[in-house]
Amino acid sequence: MTLLDHYRLSLLLTTAISITLGCWVLTRRRKSKAVRIFFIYIVGLGYWSFMQAMASFTDDPRIALAWVRAMFYAVITFPLLLTYFFSAFLEIPRPKICIFGWLLVLGFLPILSTDLFLQQGDSLGFLSTMPRAGTLFLPFNVVWIVWFLYDIWLLGARSRALPSIKRRQAYLLLSVFILGYITGCTNYLYMHGICIIPLQPLATYGVPVAVLMIAYGIFAYGLFDMNVVIRRSLVYSILVTLLTVCYFGLVYGVERLFQTTFGYQSIHVSLAAFALMALIFQPLKIGIQRVVDWLFFRAPQEVMIKRLERLEEETRQMERLKAVAILAAGMAHEIKNPLSSIKTFASYMEEKYDDAQFRQKFTKVMQQETDKINALVRRMLDFAKPSQPKLQQVQLSKLIDETVDLLHGTMLNKHLQIVKAYSTNDEVFADPVQIKQVFLNILINSVEAMDQRGCITISTVADNGHLEILMADTGPGIPKQDLPRLFDPFFTTKAQGTGLGLSIVHSIVKEHGGRIIVDSDVGKGTTVRIQLPAYHG
Amino acid sequence: MFRILVADDEEGIRESLNLILCEEYNLAFAINGQDTLDKLSAEKFDLVLLDIKMPKMDGLEVMKRMREQGMTVPVLILTAYQSVELAKEAIKLGAQSYLPKPFEREQILNEVRNTLKRDGVAL
């Protein structure tokens, strides 16, 4: 390939990878501000490289000038967009200096299409035509580079204080943008009449490499908070893009080879090259995907399933411990009652030791009250400790009562009333600890949602081989638009919520062969209906 | 001898208060909110020691009903909840004082004596 071909290839490669990566990231994380700014930036980069490549295809200096001038309407905003991107990445307010940045952009805009900025040029090095710098082009370069250095300072100075993963992401972004800008800036040299062969066309390859490094950052450091499944699709997308670019490159190469060997172009050769590439494209893609899977996502399916199961159990355990923390206040109250009795009787021990009746009562109270404390602690531990699911015949009303007891203190603090109505036969085959977690998560939601003096009604109804548990509260209710997402992991309306409680509830109920339905409307309270298969001896 | 109604659903607490107060006062016991109201309607008491957390009807609800029914007997609240909100609410409803659990025997005796004195029941 000639140097000109290298130049065009590096630019077109940048266009293809930038647009692919930008669109890919945007479709997956549209809600992230950093991603939205990154998208604008990277599409702008794609536009830059495309326009620069287009300018190199023409021999007409006027057309080349038009392409390059059009290109600078995007280029002029790059350092400012980078300030926006870094601020969003760092989650800091946009620096006030951005207003000055916009003033600079507005100041340069009117001169972009004038000879003061760029003028018609002639051949330079391997390029048949290249516009030349006007009087104001150098000052523009200086301002542009100084602003970029400010961006690097903005991110660099704050990187050290970031948490470790975010810090690594920041270092990667710094390397990416330093590499991208240094190599990209070599294009300015042409306009100043400088062409250092072969450094310049080859340096332009630094830009697609920088873009690929961002893709690597997403893959390896979870940049933009992408998860592993999304990351895998990124690797495939990039590979397909690279393959497509290589595909067209090879077709072009075959045509060129034929032309230089035989001195003329043949449509048959072009068609044959297309057909050949189309035939090998799909198997090659599958083969590369396999290699990628083997290299990066090697864990066999069973290992992945086990990992997922462990993760789910850890999540459940985390939610259980969170519930335990909420219950702790109520439990402290429950323990204070038996403690009061023990303390009072102990304080009379010395003076009433000879009283046989006192001694008898003392023994009874001590036993009774320590049993109570013991039962309380056991109940809490049963709930908090991780355990293997153990299905057994259980009475739902008993599980509900035990759960309500755990929450008694919290409910009393809010003066909440509880009304219970149980069906006579309410036995199910279930894991008692998991089912209690279901009840507890639902009740905690109700208690937290209600203001003082609300009411929770719990009832069980036996119906056609199923047992239905209804938990209705008089809280503010849930907006209709939130109902379909209630069980989605990480969906929460609470400031401190993890959004995992109801998702866990849903998976436990499903594992027990049951189903869960939530009826609610704003101002009308919420009713959660859980159906579980009844136990038939 | 002054007559005091001890209202608490916990047997251990009733036994403890009995131990502390039985030598100086004549005691009766209620095991829940409704039982407390029934006993207060049935006979005259000089003081009520009332637990907040009780099944069926909590102590605050009992106090509200007492006010509605025009009962003016002084009330000392017993509770394991050290919540300012709860204390404020109890005082607003007419409670004389607020005793946190676990309590000291002297603390109970002093509060009972002071309340009876303050309300002009004691000599």
C-alpha cells in the first residue's frame, strides 16, 4: 500500500470504529449523561476522519478546501466537548470556564470559511492537494491545544482521589485522549506545509487505536458501567466492524492488484472478489467469536451458572442483613422487657433470699425471661444466617406471626395497626426462612411507605389448591407507571433503597411454584397477593 | 392504701412491679388494653402504670379512650421505646410521666410516690 492508502485507511478505520462504538454505547446506556456527551464527541470524531479522508480523495484544491473547512466546524468544539465529558465522568458540576470556551468557539466560527483560517493549497508529500493555513490558523491551534491541556489537567488532578476502579478508568481515558490528540494533531502539520514521511500518515493510526482503547476500557474496566454481557457484545461489534473494514480493504486490494498486473479493471474480478469474501466472511466471524469466547469468557456454562447462583444467594443474604438492621431497633425493645424483670428480681435477691415464695418466683421468672431472650435471639439468627433452602410442611399463619413479631417495634413506633384474618387450613410446602423473607420485605415496604397511624391487613385464603396471602396497606400507593417495574432488579423509589428486595421476593415466590401480584394506585394503598401451592399431606 | 392498676401484657413485668410495689400499695393487674379499660370502668384507682406496647389496643389508644370517657386517674407510662415522639404524645394525652424499661426499683417507687403526691392523692 502507498502512504496515501495508509492515510485513507487509518482515517476510514477511525470513522467506522468511532461511529460503531458511539452508537453501541448510546443504545446501551442512553440515560447516562457521560455516555450522551461521549456519543456526540465520538460521532464528531468519525465526522472529522471522514471529512479528512474525503479531502484526500480529490485532486481539485477547491473541493479539498471545502471538505477540510466543513470538517473544522466539528473540530472546533472537540476540547470543549471533552471538558463536558470529563465533568460528567467525574460527576462534578460543569466548570464555569465553559462559558469562555463557547465564546471562543463563537469567535472562531465566522472565520472558519474564510482565507484567514484556511486557504486553497497544492500538492504536499504524498497528498495531491492540501489546504494551507491562513493568518488565524496558528492562533486557533494554540487555543485549541491549550484548552485540551486544561481538559487533561481537569481529569488528571481529580483522578487520584477517585475510587480504585474509577481511577483506573480515568487513567485509561487520560492515555486515550493524549494518544488520540497527539497523533490526530499531526494532521495540522500538513496545513502548515509540513509533511514528515512516513511519520505523518502512520501516526494517524493512533486515533483508531485510541478509540479501540476506549472499547478496551469498557471491556476490561467496566467503563460507563457496562456489565459483562454487554461487554461481550461490544467485543463482537468491534470485531465485526474490523472484519467489514478488512473485507472492503481486501476487495479493493484484489482490484488494485489486477489493475497493476493486467493494466485494466474488470467487473468480473470485482464480483468474484466480493463473492469470495462473502463466502468466507460468516465462517471467519464465527471462528473469531469462538476464539474471543475462549480467550476472554472461558468459564464453562456450569461455572457461570454456579457463579450466578452464588451471586444471587449473596444478594439475598445482603438484603436479609439489611432487614436485620431495620429489625434491630424493634428487637432491642423486645429484649428490654425480660431484662426489666430479671433486673428487678435480681435486685431483691439479697434482702428476700430467705423468703421461699420469692425464691420460687425468682426461679420461675429467670427461666421464663431468659427463654424469651433466647427465643428472640434464635429468631433473629435464623433469619440472618445463610442457610440451604429446606422445603418442609409449614403453617403460613405461624410464619406471618413470627415476621410481624420481628417488626412489632418498628410498627409501634409509627402507631401502625395490624389486622389479621387467617384461613383455618393454611399449610404449604415451603422453606420457612425464605418465605419469612418474602413477608418481611413486603411488610418493611408497607411500614416504610406509611405515615403515622396506618393499617396493615394480612389475610390468608385457601382457594382451589392454592393459598393466597393478602397484605394490604393504607399507604400512599404506587403510581401506575411504576407497577410493571416493581420486580425489576435495582428498581427503587427510595433514596436509600437497593431495589433488590422485591426482586428477591419475586424469585423466591417463583421458586416455590407460586406467583405474586401487586394491586395499587396512588392514594388508594397497596395490596400484595401471593399465591402458593397448598400442602396436601 | 392506694390502689394502683398495673397494665402490661408481659407476665414478668407484672410480677416485677408487684414485687416493687406490693408492700406499699394495693395492686390490680390488666393484661391488655381492653382489660385495662374494663377494670378502670369497674372500680376506682388512684394511679395506672400503663405499658405502651400491648396487644389489641396499645397504651396510647387506652389513654385516648380514658379521656373520651372522662377518666381523670393519673397515668405513668412504661415503655421500652426511648422515643421523644412517643413521650411527647403520651404527655399530650395526659400522662404524668414516662418510665423507660429496664427500670430501677427506686425509680419506680419515687415516680409513683411523686405522682400520687403531686395529684394530691397522698397525704
